[in-house]
Amino acid sequence: MNTLDLNRILSTTSYPGRGIVLGRAADGAHAAIAYFIMGRSVNSRNRIFEVTEDGIRTKAFDESRMSDPSLIIYHPVRLAGDTLVVTNGDQTDTIATALKEGRTFADALRTREFEPDGPNWTPRISGVVAPDGSYKLSILKSMDGDPACCCRYFYEYEKPVAGVGHFLSTYQGDGNPLPSFEGEPRRVAITAPDAATWAKELWENLNEDNKVSLYVQMRDLKTGAADTVILNKNV
């Protein structure tokens, strides 16, 4: 399977929406995690990532301009014990709760489906990273835009490869309705030596008009120490 250039994917896609990248850093010693959000409306663009005790949350940059918090205010990243949960919605909490109760990633997501925002029916994309760096991804989406059917896809990566990650986004580009992501998570190269370099690469290749916030973490697989970078367009 070809390993793709994520920077090229992002730079040539005006609106991938929200995206998750999970993988292994090139040194083989760090798990690599990235999550970004984009926006087309004033409401969606009026957000920042803010650090919380166990991860991050989205927050209105200007509270007076927030017209509808549903679907855009949530915790994208949370720790559930020693497992990192990353998603594009409030299913972060569903997954974290399930893991703490001894249930699985798949168990949690079988209780959820795509977002109720027709005609887009935005997919719910989710991932978890275990302490050993193994990871799982999922996408819940409508069948060809039909809200009567939720398709649930799960992908497991038990032995990550150094310098390789997998990328999922909500959309494949701009449109009306927005075209949902299709196919398996894209296998992409992770070559940056640290979180700051990787964050800079990703941020520079996200569409300037539509990008909103980016979270990047490289986690040492031996010590658990996390090198984290957050970039917000609104500062």
C-alpha cells in the first residue's frame, strides 16, 4: 500500500472539515496524534481549542457571536485512564465513559451514529490510542446520504510502523451537500521529528480561509510524557 503525503492531501483539499491522524513518529519511540477543525460559517469559525485537565475542549472565541453551540462545542481529546480518546464530537465522552466501565471502543460507538445535520449528515470520526501506541479508528456515516441507514466502520492497528499514520476526515472536499469521506483511512507519512515541527507543517497546509484550530501530540511510549502543541487561528 502506498504511503501518502498528508501535507499534499491537506493543501489540495479546501475543506476536509475535521480530521484525525493517529500513528507512530519516525523515531519509533513516540505515538503521534493530530486533530484539526475547520469552518465555513461564522459560527464554526468562532472557536478555539482550550486545554482541560484531561485533554482539550472547543470553546467560543467570542461568546457574543456564538449562535448555536450544538455539534461544535465538545471535548475532542480526553484521557480515559491511560488511553487517549480523540473524536470530532461529543462521542468523546461516550467512548471515555465506556472504557472506564470496562466496555470497548466499538461498544460505545454502536450507541451513536452520524451527526443530525442533514443534508450533510456529517460522519462521526473517532480514534483511541493505547499506552503501547497501538490505535483504532472509526467512522460512522450515512449510506450515500440516506439518514435511514448508519454504516459503522472500525479499523485496528495493532503494530504501528515508525513514520506511518492513518488519516480520517469528515469530508472529501467542499460541496453542497458536503461529500462524506470515502474508503479506508489514508495511510500517510509522519516524518517530523517533534510535535512543533509537525504542527507547523499541518497548519501551513490547511486551507487558510477555513482552518480554525489544530492539536498535535507526540507521546513517549516508555515514559508517557506528552509533547503537545495547540494552534488557534483566533488569538
